[in-house]
Amino acid sequence: MKYTYSISQAQSQFPGLVRETADGGAIAITRHDETVAYVLSRERMEAIVETMELLANPAAMRTIRDYRKGRMKFNPVEALDDHERTWPYRAAGHLPRV
């Protein structure tokens, strides 16, 4: 599989390039041997956007830093009681009350 195409190659092979990237890949498009664009799968682009959103969120970044410094404790889901596990869903009306 080739990962770099000139603009003229990409134009003539575009449907194939889209299929080639569909599994999460990326293809560079060049003009005069300089990369000017990329073709990405939707999955890869969504991952990039999600990462950018996390990096822009100060609370998320604090949590990541705390995790990396070993300041976080994780508990298994089973440690929560039934109300704590289902509360957000019940509040939003997604689970029937039992």
C-alpha cells in the first residue's frame, strides 16, 4: 500500500484512496514533493477531534496529570451500588424504574 500520492495521482485514483483509508489509515497528498493535504478515515478524524477537545478541556487535563502522577484511585464498577451505576441513565429517562 502506498501512503503518498501526488495531486494528479490522487485525482485519478480518489475512489480507491477513500477505500484505502476506510480502515483508519491516512494518505498524504503532495505537490512538488511537499505534503499539502491528507485523506483520513472518518474514524481517524473523529479520534483527532476527540483528542483536541480533551486537550482543550482544563478539567480533563488536570485529571490526566493527576493520573500520570499516581494521584488517582480507580474502583471497579461492581463497587458502586445499583443507584450510583444507573443514576445518570434514570435521570435522563433512559432506564425504567424497578
